[in-house]
Amino acid sequence: MKEQILEYIKIWEERCYFDGIPDEGPHELEIRNKVPSYRKICFAILKNDYSLKSLGFTPKKSKYYDAYKKIEIENRQKCKQLKLEL
């Protein structure tokens, strides 16, 4: 999570916030992820947003997700075959 927060700050510093991001910004723009702020970072931490979706990051897939989906698809096909046989 610390690395993602540092990445968030770095991304916004590259977008013309050379002196650092502000403590807070206009509320309507913060909601739309148009303006960075440390207030948004604090709220993400307080809400236990480990994937930092509220800051615009996408959650990472588990390494087991693809294997689980493969098993699930196989089970669906087996169920369809059983229904056709009945």
C-alpha cells in the first residue's frame, strides 16, 4: 500500500504538481479524481481501502484467480452435459 501511495504522489507530481500535492482540494473535483490531495489518501487509509480503489487504482488479481475460473468453467460444462443427458 505504501508503494501505491508513493506512486500516486509521483503520478500527480508529473502532472504539474511540482511543489507537491495539496492537503485538500475542491470537494467536487476530488470526488471525480480530477485533483489530488492528502485528504483523499487519509480517507483511503481510514476506510481500509487496501487496493486504493478510491484513489483510482485497480485491485490486483490473485495468482489463483485464473485457476479458479478455469475450474468453474469446467464445472459449468459438466453441468450442461448432465442436463442434456437427462
